[in-house]
Amino acid sequence: DIQMTQSPASLSASVGETVTITCRASENIYSYLAWYQQKQGKSPQLLVYNAKTLAEGVPSRFSGSGSGTQFSLKINSLQPEDFGSYYCQHHYGTPPTFGAGTKLELK
Amino acid sequence: EVMLVESGGGLVKPGGSLKLSCAASGFTFSSYAMSWVRQTPEKRLEWVATISSGGSYTYYPDSVKGRFTISRDNAKNTLYLQMSSLRSEDTAMYYCARVVDGFAYWGQGTLVTVSA
């Protein structure tokens, strides 16, 4: 199975800051990488798929990049509603696997 | 609006069985593959099963293969997960999700607790 390693595990930031979360795959997954946001008590929501395509309704301050084994999610000018947990997941075949998550907290 | 509503979770003893349902609306259910994904108490996300749009093909990780069965009724716009021989490590929030380039839409989840 492809292992997804996400970093950092947690991150403290202030409103208005720019943050980057990284995800590394244990083998080449081309651009088959998705990012999800999960707020406390809610289900995950798709942010990005195919490494850099924003899901419908996702603000442009979110951006995804990378290919092969190295990927990143960048959030520009953090807003109060952006705090929560973020997960990467490969969608290159079966089984799809997730990173362990990054908890983004308000500093 | 895409809506997925799970039901059927609860407390079950080890070795027991449970059947989850997911009612879909707001899209053409029969056109999409569907999956179940669970989130453990430690917040880890794990894929549990996927079924093709017509129901002919199913996929499972080794951790649930032979114990869980995914199925669907396209006439009723409903997805199912039959779980048997449940173990404590199956304790999780179970979500159904629509599959397109990742898990595009998720339900609110139904909690399954396996405990004596």
C-alpha cells in the first residue's frame, strides 16, 4: 500500500498569515492527490483534487501543488474559518490512503 | 444540493453484526461509484469499501475483506454496508462518500462502537 506522510502534525498561526502543509507519498502517485478540510464535529470536505484543482466553492486563497511524491497545500491570508484539521489522500488506485492529518490552530 | 445521510450505527458486542445505510439525494445516484470511509477515535481516516456505479464491482482493504459487504440499491438511491464479525478496532465514525477524483461529498456520519 502507498503510505502518505503529512507534516507538520500541528501548526499554530494567526489570522492573515500564510501557511503550507506538505504531504509525501511512498511511491509515485503522479498528480492523484486530494486535500480535505475537517472542522470540529463535522465531516471532511474536499478542497483540492488532482493535486492542484480546487473543488467547487473553495476560496482561491487555497492552492495545491506538486506531483510524483511531494505535494503541498498552501493557504494564503488565513481566515478564522480556516482553522481545523487537514488531510491529504492519494486517489491513485486501491487502496486509497490518507495522511495522518495536520491540525491548524489559532495562535 | 448533494446530500448523503447515514444511519444504522450503534453499540454492538465484539463478534456482532450491524448494517449501515446511506440515503443519497441531489444527484443521479446510479451514475457514481460510492464508498464508505471511517474515522477512528484517534482521528485517523481509513477507506473501508467502494462499489461501482452499477454495483457489479466491489473493493475492500484487507482489514475488512470477508467481514464487510458493500451494496447498493439504485432504485432506492441507497448505499449499504453490512458489517459482521465486528472487532473493537472497527469502532469509528462511518461516512459514506461519493467518489470522483477523491471523495467529493461526505455524509454527516454514523457512529459504530464495538464493545462488550
